[in-house]
Amino acid sequence: MFAVVVAWLALVAVTVAAVLFGQTARAGRRGRRSGRRRLGLLLSLSGPWLVLLAAVGAGALTGRWLAAAAGGVVAVVVVALLGLVLAPH
């Protein structure tokens, strides 16, 4: 039980860190944004929260809360990196 709580707290911490990191992409240069850059901003700002919600749903559906939290951490990192690649500043 303790490991599950720690895993979910880690997922929330990684999600908040990814969202704050994504805010720097929004603070970049202004002007016309390409579709690729817009997608990168969407992934950087909303993607981590959507992954968190998906992890909660996966945990609720399967009952495997620890595995859902671990997969959520990996997915948040992947989404944040993908947003960075698509919308570098």
C-alpha cells in the first residue's frame, strides 16, 4: 500500500514538473505558429494532465494501481519530451 501511495505522489510530482516545464515553451517567441509548434504546445501544456487522467482510469479499470502509476510516469515524460521536440524555444 505504501509503495502505491508513493508511486502516485511521484506521478503527480512529475506531472506538475512537466506542466511547469511546458510553460517555458509558451513563453517563447511570439508570432505565427506552425501546426507542428501548436501541437507541441498542446502536448506540453495539456498532455501531462491528460496522461494523469488516463493513468487514473487505467488503475480504476484494472485494479493494478502501482503499474498504472509507473506507466503514467513514463508516459508523462514521453509526452513532455515530444512536446519539447515539436515546440522547441
